[in-house]
Amino acid sequence: MEQTLTAWLLPAITLVAGIAIGFLIARLAPNAAPGRTQRQLDEIQERFDAYQSEVVTHFNTTANLVKKLTQSHQDVQQHLSEGANRLALDELTRQRLLASLHAEDGGERRERLKPPVSQEMPKDYAPKSADVPGMLDESYGLKNKR
């Protein structure tokens, strides 16, 4: 009976001692791991903030460039209109030049696309003649040895 008591008592004492040691280590060591995790989290947050700032800067620059492009386009149109008014020899030529300038500017309506005439679904196979075997035929693509 003493042997079974010793057989159970020794592992039980070892288990309790292991739990106590683990608890002490867990209480003393948690300051190291959360600090590292917090540093990593702060670094990721800084990188994310920098990325957001870069995205905002990019879109602001893009908006400014598009604004400049639009202004340049309007300046070119103005220059061409003034040139057509000043350099055209007669009124008919001047009117044609100005009309072509305004047609490129979107003043002229474009023709809309028309829907297809046939409502038949497209075929997913190539049409074939009656005497030619289809692709699913056993002899398709084989040469006859006669």
C-alpha cells in the first residue's frame, strides 16, 4: 500500500511544483512580451498613418494636375478660336473652323450603338457539313489507313 501511495504522491507533488513554478514565471515575465508586441503595433500604426498620408498626397497632386490639364485644354481651345477668327480669310472658312473646334469639344452628338438585329444565342461550336465527323466523334482528327 505504501508503494502505491508513493507512486501517486511523487507525481502529484511534481505536478503541483511545476504549476507553482509556471505561475511564478508567468507573473514575472509578462512585461517583456507585451512590450515587444506594443512596439510592433506602434510601428505598424506609424507605417499605416504614413501610407494614408501618402495616398492623400497622391490624390491631391492628381487632382491638381487634372485641373491644370483642363485649364491647358481650355487655353488651347481659346487660342485656336482666336486664331480662327483672326486668320480665316472669309466668313465661311471661319465658321467651318469654329464648328470643327466645337465638334471636337463635345458639342456634336455621337450616334448611339444599336442593339443586334438577331436575338439568337451564339453557337459554341463551329458549323460543319454532314459528311465530316464532329469533334466529339471517336475518329475525329485520325487519319484513315486504308
